[in-house]
Amino acid sequence: MTDAVPEGVGGSAGRGIDLSRVLALTEQVEAAISAGEWQHAAELEAERRAALFALLEQSGGKIGPQLRDALSGLVARTHRMIGEAHHHRRMLLMEASMVRIGRKAADEYDRNSS
């Protein structure tokens, strides 16, 4: 899922945040989400968001077509990450519900067998 950094987008380390840093953080967030490492994903996402804001701020509001395309790709990846996180959340809620049902059934069994 690596997006190539368009030529002329981003910058050298001397110019501050560049798109390649944002993309690298995006990949790390995706990996943490896939691994179910929620705290780490949240920390990386905060860092990614700050890097993205810094990139946009350093562009001075001048977003050319190449940066716009790269940002569109990041938006799509962000939506996929949100979808995956929501899916994991639904699965955890379903598992928690099953545990509650199991405990309730076990309690009922205990009451009826005494």
C-alpha cells in the first residue's frame, strides 16, 4: 500500500515535514491497526496528523495538483483505516456480547442445578 511520493512534492529534511514522512507514518498506523495494537496506532495517528498539518502549513496554502493527488490518496487510506477500526470494534462488541450471554447462561445453570 505504499504510495509513491510525486516528484516535486514534499521536501528535504532541511525544509521540515515532507510527504514521505506522512506516508511512512500512515503505513505504520495501518500496520498497528491490522495488528490490533490500538494504543500504538493512536499514538502514531496523533504523530501522523501533526505531520500532515505541518506539511499543509508549510505549503502556505499553495496546494498544487501533485500534492492534491497525494492528499486524495491519503484521504482514501484514512477512510480504509477508519473502516477497519470500526470493523474491529464491532467484532469486539460482538465477542463481549457473547461473553455476557455465556456468563448469564452459566449463572442460570448454576441457579437451576442447586
